[in-house]
Amino acid sequence: MTNNFVFEKDLAAKKIHVIREFNAPIEKVWKAWTNPDLLEKWWGPKPWVAKTKSMDFTVGGVWLYAMVGPEGQKHWSYVKFTAIENGSRFSTDALFCDEDGNTIPGAPVGHWDNKFVAAGDKTKVVVDLTFDDEADIKMLVEMGFEGGFTMGLNQLDELLAAQ
Amino acid sequence: MKRDVFQAIADPTRRAILALLALGAMTPNAIAAHFESTRQTISKHIQILTECEVLTQKKTGREIHYHFNPEKMKEIDIWLERFRKMWEDRFDQLDNLLNDI
């Protein structure tokens, strides 16, 4: 299967650039990225699930959700919508927070810019993730832990080692 | 405090020191001569880089040379590879969802 996945990092520019093609029309892909019920079905890398507490998909509105782990552990994220071009692009500022959406002053902010481009029956999604501060590279590490994928891969490593 | 390779690259001066030493080992004085900052500031950066294990010290007589340790820098690639894998998994899940809706 070809989906033209691109993952480029430019650490000096504090930037990660991701491109992916999906075999579905743009309306569906847009919905999957902006509807909390649908996000729950894919945003969390297994076995984590992204559970939404509230979402206000308007400019200045907030998506408050938790990545919920297999043992019930929760990592909350506060995602503020900073720009929306309906059906084609939206930008967010994402921070870690507590369950009431309180963020820590000075906490690192990830700036997301998500673009959706129709290509026939397919849709290309372009994600640019940037950080303000050099030190925010640390946030990337924490995001990794948040996603639980490090844990998941460690378990896989153990499993493979045990074979 | 336990230091990691991400702290090594989190600062532009430290990245410049790494780039310099990637070309060849140097004494602290030779490193400091490349920067406007005080010798003390550069020493502090060298200390952090050493604690992060991206630099190693070698003594020759009375002189200390700092060497770049590329093996340690690979940890960043390994970590980013895992980040990339997370995105791949996430997008595979989205593929399945798009088939269903």
C-alpha cells in the first residue's frame, strides 16, 4: 500500500513535518480530524485512547482531552484552535494540562498547522509542528511518553526478547 | 540530576560546540576561542555536554582534549524513530476508520 508517508525533522528549526495520503474524500478526513467521537477512534496510539471531555471547534475554542492508558492512567491535553479554514486547514496550540484544563505557566507549547488537500478521491494531509523554545525539544520526549508508545514499544521489545 | 542527550542539543551554543568537535578533538581553551562568551560560560556548556555523555575527555600530559561521541547522538534518532512510528500507527488506525465511515 502506498500512502506517501513523509516524516521530516529539523531540530535546529524546532520543527517536525509530516505528510500522509488517505484513501478517502476530503470531507471524511476532515471530519475524522475534527469530530471528537471519531478522534477517539484513532488519535490515541494503541493501546491508548483519546477521550474528549469538551470540544469547541471554533477559533479561540478549546479541545480538552485525555490520553487514557490501559491501566486507566490519564494524560490531559489542552488544545486551543487558533485558526480554522473550514474543510481545508486548522491550526492549534497544544499544551499539557490538568483535568480542568489548567495549564502550567511557561509550559512548552506545540504549534500545529494541519492542512487538507483533495487529490481526486484521495486526501493529502500536511502537518507542521513547531516549538518556540530550544528547550521544548524536551516536550517531544514527554509527548512520546504521553502517547504511551514508548511504553508499548518497550513491551514489544520485551516480547521479542522473550521469543 | 540525570542528564540526557536532549539537554545537550537544547541550547544553540552547545549545538555549535558539538558541530566544532565533530570536526576534531579540542582543548577547552581552543573551544572557548571560537565563541564570544566568557571562558566560564563555555566551560559550563562543556560540563553539561560531558554529563550528557555526548563529549568524552581524554588527558594527554597536562592537557585535556574533548572528543565528540556520535554514538550518544544516535539516541535522538532512535527516539525520533519511535515518534515517527507512533504517527504511522495512528494513521493506520485512521485508514481503518475512514473505511468504516
